Amino acid sequence: MAIDLEALRRKHEQLNNPGGNTNNNADFLQKFYQIPEGSNAVRILPWKDDEKEFYAETKIHRVPGPDGNVKNIHCRKVHGENCPMCDLYYALWKTGRKEDEDLARQIKPRARYYMNILDRESGDIKILSVGVILFKKIIGAMLDEDFGDITDVESGHDFKIVKEMEGQWPKYDQSQPRPKSSPLGSKAEIASSMDSLHEIHDLVKLEDYEEVKKAAATLTNVAVQGTSSQQEATDVSDNDYLSKLQS
């Protein structure tokens, strides 16, 4: 009996991309906190032990596909590995062609940070996914002696995320911790919250080198050479980000 290679390919794709199923996508996105416009109170939670930070850090290449969809590819440089998509990014800037510069801007590696939070309105434990601008505000508060470790379950501070839209782009300029410290909840509520933490560090996956190389090759015929330097990534809009996170 001959092996059905096409069936094996479909199974392989399913195993490597479990989010391809619509129901799985919906379940996955349910874990994330969709920041509403306006003022929103959340409590940023510590990690369950001291071995890892309370946040997970990655960089994302947003790669356009032939069908108009965008595929998110984690930058391999986060893991100290060579990244063909970064190599393409730098190569595109060297051609002098506007269309290549536009593509470079789109695939630029952009920082992303994941944290567990308690949504004070719903009481649910969610994953907060933010870019550089809002993350700087969170870290800045923790370095401020007036606040300190705002994730402390006994004496931390709730964080007020203020989202204002300026055209199609969100602004978080007014976001800040609440001045008064407070416990996360009762002892039972604290235990329940800490038992419900999402595995945020597992979201930062190491992409397969050959797969990223293949994705880069499909974008352009620009010759790619490795590069050793990388500019600092900037923040981008959250619009449509989570809907494409698993892609």
C-alpha cells in the first residue's frame, strides 16, 4: 500500500500550525486581553517563580502573503539565531527602490511583550500583548520609587490602561499605575489567579530556519546577504494584530 504523501503533508501542517482551525483560533484569541478604547483597570501579575520574568519578549515580522493575509513570524534573533527575514529586511533598504523600502517597513522586526493580567472588570486572567510604547510605561513605573514592583500580589498597584484612538492608531499616553497600592485580592483569590497564569513564555517560539528562509524568498528576488547589526524596532498599531497572531 502506497503512502499518501499529501495526507502526510496536511497532518504535518496541522501539527505545526494548530491555530489553523477556526475553533482553535477562537479559543487561542480568547486568552488575550482586547484593550477597549477608554480607561481600563488591570493588575499585571508576577510569574509563578523567580526563574523567569513576569513578561515574555519577542519580535515579530509581519509578512504579507499572496492572498492578502499577513503571517506573523517570530524573529529568530530573539533566540540568538540567524534570521533570513532580517537579512531580507536590510537587503531591501540597499536597493534604492521605493517598493522595496515599503516592503522593508512592513516586515521590520517589531518588539512585542506578553504579560499575564487580571482584568478588574471581568475578573478573568488574560494575556496582555503590548508594543514598546506601553511596555516602557509599565517598566518606568516599576523603576519609580513611588511605585516599585507593581506586580506584587500583596502591595502592588493596579495599572490603568488608557487607550485613545488618533485616526487608526491607538495612543496610550495617559496610561499609568493607580497611586494607591492594594492587594490583588483575598488569599483564595490570589491563589486562584496564580494557578490560572497562561504560559506566556511558550508564545515566543523559535521558527524553523528553512521555513523562514522560504518565506523570505517568496517575497522578492532581491539578493540577500547576512548582516550583523540590527536597528531598534519601534511600536506599531494593535489593529488586527491579535487576529493574525497565530498565522
